[in-house]
Amino acid sequence: MTNILQDSKLLFTLVTLNDSYMRKIGILIGGGECPGVNSIIKSIIPKSLEHDIEVYGFRHGWEGVLNNDVRKLTLEEMDEAHILGCPMIESSRVNVLQHPDAYERCKANLDALELESVIVIGGDDTLGVADHFQRKGINVVCVPKTIDNDLSGTDYSFGFDTASYVATEAIDRLHTNSKFNSRCFVVEVMGRNTGWIALQAGLAAGAHIVLIPEFPRTLDEIAGIIEDRKQNGKFYTIICVAEGFDLEEMNIDYDALGKDDYGNIRMEQKHIAATLAALLEEKTGIKTRFSVLGHMIRGGVPTAFDRVLGSKFGAKAVELIVEKQYGYMVALQGSSIVAVDLEQAIVRKKVDEEFYHASGYHSYQY
Ligand code: F6P
């Protein structure tokens, strides 16, 4: 009898000890949706539990931390979250730094929940807030999630491959219309201030001209290529333009454009495809149509590459959490998943000369 009592006392002590030693972390997603973001979360939860770490999900990115909008994420819930479906935790573009006491409120909420760190999944805006908070005392490990692929230190961010693939398919289809009707087609893709998606998709789909913010071209040059092609019996031209591209002749009034919470210009309000198509038609006399792919490339079924990349990023993030290595972003370099300094990661990565030249779009010899 005494032995049984002692055993159950020991068991109780162990359970209590185990409970109090269970580490706890938070997780949040900020910014635009990326196909298959659940693959990151599906990798994080079981791996964390393997290391006795409980995971709490904040709704609506950093706003959820500010407002303490949080719930515990479970293995059961994860089982039901399909990799193709809507993310298990909602995102937002709310910039919490606009609140004067944002850090104090976020820190207090994390401390009250006894969360020792947060896995932050997002692009430069969300990770910029993470960097700011990290310096003040909130422990973070970040995961690059942006279709724009503009975070430094990583060859690819999660979502870029899918977005580029969807855009490629769309341009493939527009070839038919353009060739059949002997017309010019301008296809606009997202990417904010960089041309990664435009160049990747344009090259993959055989666009004849790719216009990106990093490498300016004049209206005369663009029209010249279309006219050259016509002279050579090629009566159709496909142009893939990044939303961040600009031309003097477009006279865009940037002050009149809307901005998001982080001060980013609402690129779709530039109407670049429509304006460029009108200018080209006027200059060349060739019928020109346009299409804006917009948010279409950001949703739906992820590529195998993004699904696997998400899982690998999630696993690496947990590894860093286990080792209590904070202030890093997980990254893909070659075929290795590594950790890079957050401060360096949030510097905008532009399309490099090497890729642009390799694509051939600098010379336009078609
Ligand atoms: O940063 C990702 C991105 O899709 C950009 O390419 C685009 O300019 C922006 O988000 C659109 O933002 P929203 O979803 O708020 O319209």
C-alpha cells in the first residue's frame, strides 16, 4: 500500500514537473496568402511536440498578438487542415507599429501566455516588425513567405514557385489568342517593387518581352521590338510586365495612389497593363489587349516544390527554436536549408544582372 502511494506521488510529481517544463511558442502569418502555407504549419506542430513544445496560433498576424487573439494548435486540428486548403491561421496586413504601445502590449500578452518565442511567417513587412520586436526583446524565428521572392539571403521564398507557375500557365494560354488574332498582348503580374515573378514566368512561358522595374526600357524600345517582329512576319507579341515597372510616358501620379498599412503603394491602381497597351497600340498601330493576373496567382493549388519547401522551412524553424537560436530567418541556399540573420534577410532582393542577362531579355534578339 505504501509503495502504491509513493508510486502515485512520484507519478504526480513527474506529471506536474513535465507540465511546467513544457515549452510554449507562438506562430503567426502576416501579409498576403501563399498557396500551401499549411505545409509549414503541418511541419511545425508535430516537430515541436516531439520536443515537448506546445504551439499557439495567433490569428491575423501581429494584430493577433496585440489583441491576444490566440488558440492552442493541436495535432488533431492539423490532421484536418488540408495542404491545399485555406491556411489554418488567418493573416492580415495590419501594421501594429502604428500603435504607440505595440511592443509593450505584444510582450505582455506573450509573457502572460508564457510563450518564449514566436515563429513569424511572412514577407518583408511582417518580418520587419519581427526584426523591430526582436531588438527590443521578443524572441523570433522567421520563415520567408512571399510570392514576390524579394527577401535576401534565400534563393526562394515560399509561394514564389506556385505564383510563377500559375502566371506561366496563363501566359501560355494567351499565346493562342495573341497569335490567332495577330495582336499584341500585355500581361501584368504582381511582384511589388521587383520583377522576379515577371521574369520567371515570362521566360518560362516564352513571352517576347519582359519588363521589370530593375531594368528600365523606353516606350520607343518596346514599340521597336514589336515593329521588328512584324517586319519579320511575326504578327503577334506577348509582353509580360511586372506591376512595379514604370515608363515616363505613363505619367503615373504616385501621390494619388492608395497605400496599404505599411505605406506600400497599391500597385494595381497604376493600371500599368492597360496604360501600356494603349500607348503601344497608339504608337505601333497594332491591336493590343491586356490582362491583369492579380491575386489569381496567389491562391489555389501549390506546386510540389512549394509544398516540400514549406515542410523543410518548418522543420528548420523548429530546430532553431529547440536550440533557442533567435533572430534568424530560415532560408534556401542551393539545396541546403540554412539560417540567415533577420536583419540581412529583410533587405530587398532585386533581380540580378546575371539572371536578367541569362534570360536574353536585355538584348531582345527574337
Ligand atoms: O507582397 C505580395 C503581393 O501579392 C504583391 O505582389 C502585391 O503588390 C501585393 O501583395 C497586393 O497586396 P493586397 O493583397 O493587399 O492587394
